[in-house]
Amino acid sequence: KERVYRVINGRKRIDSENGGVPGKRLIPVLEETPKEKLLQQVLTEVENRWHAKRSQCDENNTGSFNSGNVLLMVKDESTLESIRSFLSNGGKRTMVLRWLRYLEQVNDKSRSMLRSLGKGPDAISEEQRLLMEEEGRV
């Protein structure tokens, strides 16, 4: 959760009954996972070595240079989709897409709970309320 968003104390909101109460704000962090950072480092290292080897072959006039393939093994389909998105969209875009999907899932659960209880938005936690507000902003 800390890599996705943080809830911080913000400016005071105007409240007609209490004069002013401290408001909280939701700040999206959208930090890549450690595995994605490591994958990026490994792929960059592979690419750098490939370029160095290619340059060496060009300098020595040794003829053809076979480009290599990189094989990634993953545990399951969700990991595959995550890595596919990371590699094709880039880290930042992937995190934004995950953030939007997360907001949709969490807020669908909150709305469903409110409907089943027959209650209004005051029945959910402040963090859930902030997540619902954020979904409306993006």
C-alpha cells in the first residue's frame, strides 16, 4: 500500500459546526515494485553487454553478430501480465494503470457495501472516502 498511495494530514477544511477540522489528503505514490526495478537493471545490463559485444565484432570485422534473446520465466499468468505491461508500457504508465484498476476495485467494494447496508457515504472510513474522491478526480 505504501508504494501505491499515502494518506497525509492536509489543510483544514471548513466545517460550519466546528469552525475548522484538519482534513486528510490522499497522495498517489505509484512506486515500482522492487522486482520491476531489478528486472529493469538486469535488462539494461544485458542490453549494455550486447551493445559492447556488437561494437567489438564491428571493430574486429568478424562478420555477422547474432543477437540474443532474453527468456523470462514467470510463476503464473498474473505475473506474466504484470511483466508484459511493464515491458511494453514502461514503469510509470504501468503504475498509473494499476492505480486506476486498484481504485476501481476498492471503490466497487465500498459502493457495494454501502448499498447492501443501505447507508450513505458517512458509513465508510475516511480512507475509503478519500479513495472514492480520488477515483472521481482521475
